[in-house]
Amino acid sequence: MSHSENDMPFIELTSNEVSNLWSSYLKSSMELRLFEYFYASTENNEIKQVIEKMLNQSQNNLNELKEIYIKENLTIPLGFTDEDVRVDALKVFSDTFILYFCFDLTHLSMSTYPIAISDCTRNDVREHFQKNIAFSVKIQNEIVDLMLSQGVYLKHPQVAIDSEVEFADSMIYLNGFFGGSRPLNTAEIANLSRIVHRAQFSQMVFVTFNKLAKAKELKQHFSKGRDGIKKVLDSLQEVLDKENIPISASGDYNISNVEMSPFSDKLMLFFANTCLGIFCFAMISQAMTSSLRTDIHSKLDKISDDMKKYYGLGLLLAIKEKWFEQPPQIVNREV
């Protein structure tokens, strides 16, 4: 194979790079199908312009990744095809709900691409992820500005901050169970409100997917997801209510009743397992790391265990339906 343009010696792909490229391909192919339908069904011109940029980015990603796969003589993943979307389906989501979808996908990109680039050696692979990080930052800023201008951005709580520097003087600082617990600190408020906002979005996705899914077992799975998210909201809202900390909520997760789903059952389950699942664990893990009150840590630990069980069932369901595309594997060297 030829050297790169800057005459650096050719380097074989590492296992990390193969894994990251594979994940990027599945993510981009799923996003392309989502954005194709969102672009066709969105009526607001400003939101439509954002979707068009994200759609083009997804298509460019797939083209770049295919080039790398062909150059390396690797099997191109199947991912998601035009069979997984009905662009001509009737409008299901309100334009604002679609904008929340776009915002959520930028968060997924911001949490996965930086990790991917840290594992990469090859210049072309690093460049792929670097461009995606730059795009994600830019489009996320555009989405936030658009949400603010349309009055639909879900702001985090604003609280009065003590102006003095203080140090914890006893183990009571960690107490959350037995009375006399200290007020929440800003890190705990930030993480809890972030999870609550994400849970509100996830709950409505499960409600919508439950209505759209064809398979009875998948409908039941999405229904369990909705109920599980409600428990998350109730558990964390209890903490915030005790502290009199209000959390904003959207009133525009509106959906229309339609007979024909724009997305395949396979795509909806993949979105739930990856976009909702992976990001859910990342947020909970971050919150557990920075939360020092024992009651909060206990609640988050319970939520994490419940989510692991639920998304484990989602993975088993994908395997049962023969929708789970296996990640690249090494050659079996057994004699």
C-alpha cells in the first residue's frame, strides 16, 4: 500500500482503530436514516437547516469510512440501509422533538469521538475523528442558540452560591440518610439535573417507539423502558424536591398517531440500546464519581443496576431477532 501524503510510513490498523471505525460506521449509518426522515418531515426552516448539515456530515462520514475499509480490504459493515427508514411516512414527531433528537445525538458524539481519537495511531483515522469532534462542537453550539431563540432550551437550575471558601470539617458531609444532611453541592445539582433532562427525553422516545414498533415483544420492551425511566425520574426528583430545586421540563415532546412507522424495529432498538443506553451509563458514572452524599450515591447505584439489566435484555432481543451485527473478530487460531 502507498504511503500517506506526508510520506509517513504505512501503519497497519490496530484493534482499537478497527473497533472505533466499526462503531463510527454503525453510528453514522443509523444517524443518516434518522436525518433523512427528519429532514423530510420537519416544517421549521431553521431546524431543517440544522438537520441538513447533520445529514450531510453522516453521509460524508460513511464515504470516508468506506474508503478506509476498501483500502484495508476489510468487510464493510451492513449498518442501516434505506430499508430501515420510510422517508415518505407521515409526520410523527413535532419539530421541537426532532430538534431535541439532534441535540441528543450531538451529546453522544461528544462523549464517543474524543475517546475514539485517544486510541488512534494512524493519521487518517485520527483525522476522521478530529473532524467529527470539530463538527459536533460547531453544530451543538448552533442547536443551543436555536433552542434559546425558540424558547425551548432546557436550562439547568440557577442557585445562590456561598461566597466564602469552606472545608468539610467532619464525615457528616457525606451523610445523606440519617437526618441533618448538608445541602446539595453544585456538582451534584448539575449531574442530577442532567440525568433528569435526559430521562425526560428518553421516556418520550420509549413512549413513541412503543407506539411505532411492529413486534409485540419489542413493544413490551419499550414499555418496560418507559416504566424504568419513570422510576429514575421519581427517585431523583425526590432528592431535588427536598432541596426546593426546580427542574425545567419540555412541553413539546409531541407525537402524532400514525399507522406506518418511519423506522424499522431494528433501528429503533439499536437507538435505544446505544444512544439511550451508552449515554445513560456515561452520565450515571460521571454523577456517581462526583456525588459525595450517601443517599444520592445509593440511588444512582440502584439506577445503574436496573439499567444494566434492562439494556442487557435489549441486547438479547437484538440477537434473538438476528439484528445484532457482530463487531470485527480476530481469526480463530485454534487447531
